[in-house]
Amino acid sequence: MKEETDNTGFFEVVKARRSVRIFDQKEAFDHEVVQKCLETATLAPNSSNLQLWEFYRIPETSPLKYKLAKLCMGQKAATTARELVVIVARRDKWKSRAKANYDHIQERFKNAPAHKQKQALSYFGNLIPKLYSKYPLWSFVKNMIALFVGFARPMVREVSETDVRISVHKSAALAAMTFMYAMKAEGYDTCPMEGFDSKRVKKLLDLPSGAEINMIIGCGKGLPEGIYGDRFRVPNEEVIFEK
């Protein structure tokens, strides 16, 4: 008989999570929980397992905390946060991350038949470089290839440079959501923010030009007044369909 799993805890966490914009300044805050939850976030699903993300912790004791909060347009979710976490998309690191996957698969398939090993390695050694490489007009060429191949068989159409960039940000956002659920499971609140000066944030954190800020998350123990009204969602029948 199959053993039933109690998943109520997860659903309660999802229902309880809210974007809290004012955090308690007096109650104790365990910064080690942020580290634990970020390590959990690295387990989030991501495109081709490239893990093109980085997470920067800015605790309240950091000399950068006040400056970063100011660059978040002075939002209370930033100024009152006990710690800020900057989610960074690193599309520019695709070569090293692809190599790490290639090496891992090479070790994993070392005793497999040659054709199996070749098939597994081809993805990271051949397909990923074609998708992520940057050359003049290469984005246009990829779109044309997808168009013509698509006439004959199903084909991934989102292959342009913009599409690749969006894909990397999707993966970073999945990690961010995993982090926020983990924080809620630990009894803390969060607030994801998109209102910030990305250019100045990159300079403040000394990030290279290829890095892109995905979002900044305020963390802490939320105060009741930090939740701005009752939760509102459009009716399920407007967003959930069955064909």
C-alpha cells in the first residue's frame, strides 16, 4: 500500500507568504537562516542546469546596507529590512557553467556505451555553445534556423539573444521564489523588489558589465502594518484552463 504524504505544510507556507513592506527592528533576526535558505534556493529548477545566478547578502550590519536601501528608492521594504538579498542573473558565465556540467556528465557516463556518452556530452559541448554564443548577426541566424527547421518538425522558437536573456532571468526568478518560500517556512517574511537603480546597484556591488540584477529581496520579521491590505487574486477561472 502506498504511503500517503502529508503536504499540508507546504500549502500553508504558500498561503501564508505575503510581500511584507515593513519589518520589525526590535525582534531578534537569525542571519544564518538567510544562508540556509539561499543554499536551498540553489536547488531550484533552472534552464539546462546552467545555474546562471548569484546571490549577494547585505545584512543590516554591512556598510552597504544603507546605500543599497537608498538605491531601492528608499522603499520601507529595503530601509527596514534586516537583510537584503540581491538576485543576480549571470548569462555571461555560461561557458564555465556548461563546462562544469560537461565534466560532471563525462564522469557519470565514463562506463556507459560510447554512443550514450556522446549523446549526453553533445548537449553541453555542442548545443549550449550554439545557443549561448555571441557573434555578429548570430541571433538573426538562430531565428532563421528555428524558422526553417520548424516547417518540417516541432522546434524550439525562442533562440534569439533576447530569448536567452529572458530564460536566464526566469531561472533566477525560480531560485528567488524558492528562497522566499524557504524563508517563510523558517518563520520570516520577505518582499521582492523591482524598484531600484540597477546601474548604481551594480556599481555598488562591483559587478561586471555582464551581470544583471534580477530582483532585490528584503528579509525580516514582518509587522502587521507591513501588509498593505487583504490578498487579492483574479478568479481562478480567468487564469486556469483545461483543453
